[in-house]
Amino acid sequence: LDVHARPKGVPAETKPALTLCPTHFGDSKRSQNLGVASRTLCTPALAPLMQAWIDDEFQENFKRVYGDSGWVEEAFVNYFGALSSKSTFTKQTELLVESVHRFSQKPIIVIDFVGKSSRVHGLTAKRFPRLVLLRALPIPGGVSFNFNKIRAMLMAKVVTGIQLDSDQFVFRGADRMFQRTREEVTAEYPFPILPVHWMSRDPESSDYRMYLFQRPDCPKRTMRWGHAHPTWTHYALPFLADLLATQMDMPSHVLNTMVKVDEDEEALNVGLWAGGATKQWCKFDIPWPDVFWKMYARSDVKALTGCCQYQDKKWYPSGVPLLFYTAHACKNVTETRMALDILDHLDHVPPIPKQLFYRGTLRDDLHAGHLEGGPPCLL
């Protein structure tokens, strides 16, 4: 790539608002970790991919959110591609941002990786004062678009972050995950943490055999398959940089293994196993929105017990604890809009249902660490 490359429509004289490759790194621990990450990715070939430009309309939001330090202490981070303001992907992203403004107090950093400066009519600075919208170059051909997730996590300059896909929404309680992430992702444990997936993908287990993940020379699994909705602190930036860099190699591979994968979720899981990581969150990303608004909103324990325990014989024989903080697979924008309205009403008519579901019961015994009774995930 040309070192001066930038998204179409961005003036040549405009400097990037965020970059993994600054000319100077500060002395803080966060800056030092960013510096370590930059050594892997700030090569002449990759450096243009490690910067983002602020959308003009969001200059004031950027200043307010990032302040003088150039870092955000806590934020959600999203990646998407605005092919048009009418695309389903764009509308999903708009509803995600709306849910953050309805049910959270935190900012959300959204990076558009389509490679051109295009207007997204529903995403405005006035409507969403805690939104920062940026543009970045597209990822090279042959690498899945979803690896932009890791690019966004690296470029966002977030001290503590929660990554959200466009087909998610957040609900009350999601902000709790920032403090828990700070407590768990440290200098002693410098890895992102994924929520446990609803299926194990494990040949030694018993569930969803059609989705098994098997590769020659795969490292030993240190935990059940995780869903690619990571949370992280700046201590995980070097790991993320190494993970992305090895996907950009020819041929691609995962860290120091020769395992070849196609998607970000596979890379994150194999990379964490290879690094000996052992922490995963209990499932705070509910797999389908109707579980949220049809079952949880009605405190329908019988329905939840029948559909959504996600047990497997190896890792979670008694089922997976669910935390009703976010929903995933929100593909139908009409249904998502309805779900947000239902949850908004629920939020204003307290008390809301208890947000932890495990072994047939909605509970409120939330505390840091593991749930009593043995499931290996973290609350």
C-alpha cells in the first residue's frame, strides 16, 4: 500500500485522528503496550491499514470523548462497512448505536472499513453524542472482512473495551463488564476474554457435531470455544497485534502455530489456546434476540430452560450461565426495533427481571469470579 493511502473522499492534507503508528509514544503503561503492538504492524506494507480518520461531523464528539490524552478510558468498539445508508448492515449498526445510547452511559467508537467517505444518514453527531465515527482503508483481498474487528480494537485507543458486532444490541447491565474486564485483563493475564459460545465445537464433547472445529497441529484446548465478542484492556494489545500480523502473512497462520483459519473467531480461539489462556466470560451475548424479548422480558423460565442451557458433556455439563446484557444475531431490523422498545418499557417499569439465568432459575447473585456450583466461566 502507498504510505499516503487514505479512504476515498478524505483530503490528502488531513491527518489520521487515530493511528497505531505515531511518531512518539508516551511513558504510560498503556502507551508502552501500544508501542509493543506497533512493532509488529507498523511496517511500510501494513502501517496505512493501522490508522483512521474522523468523520467531519464527529469532530466535537471526538474531542469530548477522547479529551486531551487521546485515549478513551472505557468504550464499546464496533466495525462495519457502510456500502450505502440503506443497507441492512448499516441499519443494524444504527440500532446498535441507539441501544448504547438508550441503555448505557459509555461511548461507542465505530470504524467504517469500506474505504470511502460516505454519508450514513442515521448516524449523526447530534442524535448520538457519545458516538465517534471514523473511516479506514479496507482490508486487503484474501483476508476476511471480519479481521477488521481486530484492527478496530487496536486502533481505537481504548484503555478498556468491549467489542460489539453490528448485529448486536446492548441492555442495562452491560456497563458492568468494563470494571470486570479491568479486573481480569492485566499485566499478569494479557489476553482478551471471550464469552463462552453456545456450542463447544469440540470433538471430545457431545453437542452440535456438525460444527466441530478440527485442524492438523491444533494446540490443546484450554477452554471451551468462545464467541468472538471480546473484551480487553491495553494489556492485550500486543497479543492482538501478533494475531492480526500472522493473518496478514503469506501464507497466513495463527501466531506461532501453522494452523490456518478463515475467520476472526477461529483465530481468536486458536490463538488463546496457543497462549495458554484460561479465562472466558459467562455468556453475556445472548445468541438470539427473541430469547431476550420473548423469554427473558417475560421471566419465562420454562422456555429458557427448554431452549437455552447450552450444556455439553466436557466443559459445561450443567449448562452455561447466561447474563442478559447483550443480544446477538439481530439480523431483522424490524424485530430489533421492537425488542428495543419492549426493553425500554421494561427498563422504565422496575424492577427488571433478574439478569443471571442458570440451571432453570433467574438469579441476582452476581459477584466477581466463578458462580458457585462449578461452571468454569467468569461472571
